[in-house]
Amino acid sequence: MRTLCASTLIGEFFVIGFAGLVAMQTSDLSAGTVWAVSGTAMVLSVLLCGMLSRPGGVQLGWLLQIGLVASGFVVPMMFILGAAFGALWWASVHFGRKVDAAKARFAAASPDAA
């Protein structure tokens, strides 16, 4: 699960950065405000890559997804991109857990496991 979720978060890092550039040009917000919010979200997305195996890491990822969709109020295209990344996040968590369970079953059944 960790690899799939981390890949999604790194993709979000770039999308958030590009959305910040768009927001600077198209919104009434100051550059400082845009980069304070975008920069915080970008740092959070990278930090979450290391927190995925800890309690609450996946839940913080869901909060980031909600924030990504909510950023559509500043950059309307983010409604679509946020929803797409939310779906990717769901798929990463869902299928990642299935892969982890299959790996654990395989390791338990392996004769080298003893």
C-alpha cells in the first residue's frame, strides 16, 4: 500500500505546485498567500509519504484529498483534478491493502518462512 499511496502523493506534489502557479495568475490572492497554502500542502504531501505506515497517515492523506478538491474554489480545474486524485488515493489504499494481504499470505505459505 505504501508504494502506491506514496506515488499518488508525489503526483499531487507537482499538481499542487502547478495549481499554485495558476492561482497566482488568475486569482485575487497575493503571491504570499498562494505559496503559504500551496507550499504547506506540498510539504504535507511529501511528509505523508513517510507517515503512511504510522497510525493516522492514511487519514491525513484523505484530508489532503479534501483540501485538493476544495482548492477548486480558487482554481476551478482543481475540482476535476482533486476528484481524480481522490479516486487514485482510494484505489491506492484499497488495492494496496489487497496486495499487502496477498504478500503476507504468500510469505506465510512459503517454505522459507520457518
